Amino acid sequence: MFGIIKPYPSPLISGRGVDLDFAMLAGCLALLGLGLVMITSASSEVAAVQSGNPLYHMFRHLVYVAIGVFACIVTMMVPIATWQKMGFTMLVGAFALLVLVLVPGIGREVNGSMRWIGFSFFNVQPSEIAKVFVVIYLAGYLVRRQQEVRESWMGFFKPFIVLLPMAGLLLMEPDFGATVVMMGAAAAMLFLGGVGLFRFSLMVVLAVAAVFILVQAQPYRMARLITFTDPWSDQFGSGYQLTQALIAFGRGEWLGVGLGNSVQKQFYLPEAHTDFVFSVLAEELGVVGSLVTVALFVFVTVRALYIGLWAEKAKQFFAAYMAFGLAFLWIGQFLINIGVNVGLLPTKGLTLPFLSYGGSSLVICCACVGLLLRIEWESRTHLGSEEHEFNESDFAEEPNHGR
């Protein structure tokens, strides 16, 4: 099972012991810790009524954190070259998962959406896995077809032969938010891969037109689009969730009402510990707590982009594109979730990375941290090459940490 893991060397086992990007790790751990605290607070009332134990969701989240830490460790042990070789296999796996979730009896329907594959004690959300697999595949494509992508229309359009069917499967669930995040990250990767400005602009225009058509095609999407501009016009109908979130922000003021003292989590705000956990955070910790949380997100996403830049400077282009893609996945989810919570975007079910309750999202986020830490280590040590055989002598001299 663990044959793809190289026992030595890795960021955890090297000539200098543990050799990690501690700044990135500290930022992600801070978000994980804050998420655990906020989920415990936001879910206590719901958990007490549904299960009789106010800490029910906290205990489950701790299990997800443990699995996520294990996933992070495993991904750190796998050389980036191995992920590059597995790109096509992972793409096929992503398609298989997105098809399986739509099969009655396998996929589990929650709130009218078939987004989960249900097991006895937990659910798996294939879209979370598929987004990362697409990033890994597309990073490999950009390396293999770099010249073609930059100079020809065919090299530009080929990725969409894969992306559009996958987007179609996501929309069949339906999961409009995951579709937007995946396509946005892919577009950003193509742009950084060297696609010309004219072709990129055309892609943006087509994407905006596609979003407009998709919104028009479903009445509930159009209702959300209209309502979010003035949620108070239908505050007990389609605008209910947003109005309750805005009330939470208003109650929080500058310093918040205090940890655990939220009123909105007491069955006023639906999905208080998942999609709208940031609203509860704003109510309990206020503007100051909200800005600190945003600053943490900005730090880890900018750090991820810098990790991609360092890999690019080290001529490790697959690793660079993968880091950029993972960073844009986080940026997309962060912007959409915060935008929905504050009323800048229509209501859309999308988790907040590291903070929202949800096993699949948390575990995948932790795995992405492991990938980024591995990329940073390989680019810094200049040992991340599939042609290079590692041995003890590789660590005889101390690499330069000047970043």
C-alpha cells in the first residue's frame, strides 16, 4: 500500500532531522486550531439536540484532524516526481469518483444534492478529491506541452476536453461552487503556464457567458442571484440564511460577544458549523477576530504561491504549477465562502478551508499542506528530481535557507 513512499530522505527524515517550512506549517496549524475551537462552539447547540452530546461534532472533527495529519505526513513522504507519474491515473480516478457519486445507492443525497459517497460512519465528498487530482494532472500537462500551450490554440483547448466533462459531472450533483473553484484554478494555471493574453481573455469571456447561462438555467440559482443583493426583501424565504449571517456580523461589533456566546448558532443560522462558521466567528470574536482569521488565510495562500515561485526558480516546473494550482484552490474557496458570508456573493454551499466542519475538505486540505511542504523542501534542497538518487552524502553540506 505504501510502496510509493520513499523511506529516505524526506522533509521529516533528513540529515538535519525534521526540515520543514515552519512558517507555512505554523500558519496552517493556527487555522486548524482556530477551526476546532469555532466548530466546537458553533455546533454545540445543534449537537446537543441531535445527539444528546454538545461535543459530538468536536469529537468527530478531532478524528478528521488526526486523519488529516496522517494524510499530510504521507504526502510529505512521496516524491513530487511520483505524483507527476501518477497524474493520468489520478485523473481517471477523479472521473470514476464523480460518476460513482451519481449512482443511486452509492451516492448519498443531502439537501437535494448528490455530493457524497456514504459509508457506515462517514461520507466522502468526491469533488474535494477531484479538484486536487485535476490540479496534479494539469500541472503535468503544462510541463509536457509547455511549448504547445504557449504557441498554439490546440495546446490551449486540449485541457478543456478533460475539464468540461468533469465540470458537467460536478453540475449534475449539483455542485456549482466546486465547479467554479476547479475551473478558476485551472484557468489560473493555464495563464501562469504561458497562455497568451488574447486566448486567456477569450477564455474569461466564455467562462462568464457559461456562468450566466448556468444561472439562467436553474430557477433556484437565479433566485439566489437576485436575493443576495437585497436579502431583507425576502428575509424569511430565500434571503433567510444571508440575513441571519448579517445579523451575526452586526452583533459581533469590534470585539465580539465572547467565545461560546453566539445567539445565531442557536438554530437561527442554518449550517452554522459548516458553510457559515465564519459568521459565528465574526459574532463571537468580532471584527478583530475576523481580520486576524483573514490575515492567516492571506498568509498561507501567499506562502503557497511563493513556494510555487521558489520551485519555478529551481527549474522544477511540475512542482511549481502544482503549488500554484493548490494555492488557487484555497484562494477560490476562501473568497467564495467569505463573500457568501458577508453578502458579496450569492449563497453557495462551499466549505471554508481548515475551518469548516467536514471530513473530506479537512483531510484534503491537510494533504495539500503535505504536498506544499514537500515541494518547498525539494526546491530548497535542489534534490527534487526523478533522475537524482538520494543518499547520505546529499546532506553533507547545509543548504541555504535564505528565504
